[in-house]
Amino acid sequence: MEKLNSFCKTTGLHPLVGFGMLAVDWMLFGAEAATLEVSWPISIAIAAALTIPCTLIQKYSFGDSWGASIGKSLLVGVVTAVPTALPSVVPLAGGVAGTIKMLTDGKTNASRASG
């Protein structure tokens, strides 16, 4: 269980970041599809702007170091700016891994306190 928790901590995103950026990606992709990619510069600007709150959430809510939180946020921001729906797998997988980490972290802390 410790290996799973370590893997999820390393690769995971806070669920708010993972599932939030997934939703933003789909909204931006819908706009790009409707306008035949004309709104892509707007999507780039929105994805770039959202990397800042993603960094702060990763740092203060998920407990990542500054380097890890900035790296994960930049990765998710770049993936969100790509004008297809395929890259949305990255924030989805990261959100799932982060959720697993948060759920197992509570169980390991409870078992340490009782034992």
C-alpha cells in the first residue's frame, strides 16, 4: 500500500486540479470545435492563466514541493491548451491518482494514530 501511495503522490494531481482542468479542457475544446480552431489563442491564454491557481493548489492543498507543483501545473496547462480532446486523459489520470493518494493517506494516518 505504501508503494501505491508513493506513486500517487509523485504522479497525482489534487482532485480539484485534475477534474477541474479536465472540465476546462472540454469546454475549451467545444469552443475550438465550434469555431474551427479560431478560438485557440483564447484557449492558450486561459490554460496559461490557470497554471497559477493549479500551482498554488498543488503546493498548499496537495503538499507538493514548489518544483513539483510548478512542473505538474505547467504540464496540465500545456495539455489543456492542445486543441484536441485526447490530452484530457492526463488531468483525468492525475486526478484519479491524487484522489487515491488522498483517500489512502487518511487511512494510513488513522492506522498510525491507533497503532
